[in-house]
Amino acid sequence: MKLLYANDHRGEHAPSWYRTNCPIPGRAPLEHHISADVCVIGAGFTGLAAALELSGRGYDTVVLDAHRVGWGASGRNGGQLGSGFNMDQLTLEGVMGKPAAHALWQIAQAAKTHIHQLCEAHSIDMDYRPGIIHAQHRRRGVQAMHDYCDHLSRHYGYDAMEPLGLTDVRRRIDSQNYFGGVIDHGAGHIHPLKLASGVAQAAEQAGTRIHELSEVLRIAPCSRSMAQRVITAGGSVLCGKVILAVNGYLDNLHPSLNRWVMPINNFIIVTEHLGERAASLLPQDDAVADSRFVVNYFRRVDTDRLLFGGGENYSYRFPVSIERNVRRAMLGIFPQLQDVAIDYAWGGTLAITRNRLPSIRRLSPELYSSGGYSGHGLALAFMYGTA
């Protein structure tokens, strides 16, 4: 069984709230044998960012996707454009030293800036709203969060993070579950499928050819040259370079990567319209990610709905009832929503690594891969795809 088809219908986006308000034009599958300078496998953030950059530099670029543009985690995630990596800067300093930790911080900061610049340059409206709260669900953990906020200010010059005490956090989140935290004013939340669709259109305008419904079956080196042939059921691409940008949906396309990158499933629900109740839940319209090991994350969408993500599994299959599982987590934070109906429920597959840092590899002189963003792919996928 392939993860590509384990939980979804071929060529259909997840049944998400995003899909209902972001129609994406279909692209024809690959039905011929063609050639290009570069073939990108995967039409998510990494692949689309790479294609836009390459086409802008004059390289003949083809993107192949087994389903649709933004079909995977790129178009169905929680929409939080956060700061940094999965590991915080203090941990990174301890693991790899301060110079390397500072270099990674600069990469992550540049990643956020890059997305804003890209949207401005190509007139992409990703529905950006500023503010992500990192909410602490244990009293004893609040001071460490405040200390970290001070550390970023003193040692990284990052002053966009503000500590929140008990009164502050409960003024911004109508829940008795949190005792403090920090708010990152330099981060924000977006509509990820609109971003994916906009970047795909920008790449096509720059000359990229995108083929959907074109699952890559294998990559075959050509015996008489350094070229690679990327083979699908309907055709092939003869090219000089190949970029694997499939993240959690690698399956066995390149088995050696399976030891570095592991797929994991995460789940989201969106409520019915809540009317005035929505504003009382999150009065400042912040996004929230909490301090639990399996993070709960939530924000308002569509003005008065609540998007809530929670729960994960490592199975190929999603739970029988995503709605029931995630609703339980939502009511643990907002018991006042007991009577609320759920209009959308979906899952998605992302990828994590052992050290929770992205896995960027040159597998051969002709073959590259990028993935394993460990929950921080919205920003980092664009940066590493462009690089």
C-alpha cells in the first residue's frame, strides 16, 4: 500500500475547509516523452518553490505530481507560518554550538521574509494575519518560556516575541487550560492552499510545465549519458537533474531516504459558523500552538469558525473518525463548544526526522531531495526549495 493512495481519492484534494474556498485549475497529466533541464517530483511548497526559482533563472523545468497542486501537507496543514525550527535555539546551541544555531535562526527568519516577498512580487493573497501564541499548559513551564523570549531578544536581536502571564494569555484565549506563554508577533497564519495555488501559477508564468495525475514510478539513469529518465504511467521526462520534493509521500521511490525521513499523520477539524462566540474564543484573532508533546493548534478561519488540529498517528491509515478524535482534544481546551457541529474533518501526512531538522541531501550528482521539516514546513520548504 502506498501512502499516496491509502487515505485519499486519486486527484482530489482533502475534504478540507481550504478546498471549499480555493478552486484550483486542473493540469493535464503527462502523456508523452518529453525533455527538460530539471524534473521536480512533487507539487507542494518545496517543489513549487524550486520550480519558480529554476524557471526564473532560465532552466526548462517540469513538475510532476501524482495528484494535484498543493494536494499533500502543503495544502492541508494548520496554516501557521512560525519562527525557527522544530528544536528551539537553546537546544540547537547545545547540540551544534552557538555559531551553527545562529546560522539556522537566520535561515528560518529569511524563510518567513522570502514568503512575504514572493507573495508581493507575484500578487499572491495568502490571507496573512499576524500573531502566534505559544501557550503553556503547565504552570511550572511558564518561566522557561519567558526566559527563552528574553534569550532571543538578547542573543538573536529578535524583539517580536512578547511574554504572556496568566491574565494575558486568558485575555487572548478563552480557556482555563493555559497559564502563560509567549506571543510571536513576527509569525502569523495563512491560507496554505491559496499560497500553493498562487506559487504554481507564478511558476507557470515563468515557464514551468506542471503535470498532475502523473505519479512517478521510477527514476532510471541513462546508460550513455549523465541524464535521468523520470518515468510515469503515461510518459517520461528526460532531464539532467531531478529534485525529490515529496516529503511524507516518498513511499519507495528512493528507499535509501526512508532511514532519514519518516511519515506521520496529523488531523484537523473546522467547526460550523459560531457567530459572536468565535470572537470570544480568540478575541485578538491569534493562532495558537500549545506546549503538549502532541501539539494542539488552533485559530479562527472564515471569520467565525474554529480550525483545530490535534492528534497524530504513525499508521498508514487515518482513524475511522477523525472528527471524533480531534473533537475530544478540542473540548479539552474549549469545553464550551460541546454543542457545536463540525463541518470539516481531514488528515494529512507530513514528515519528521530523527533530529527534527530538515533532511536536505544530494543523493548523486543528478539527484537531490528535500523534506522532513518536522512540522515547520510552511516556511522552511520555500527556503530549501529555493536553495
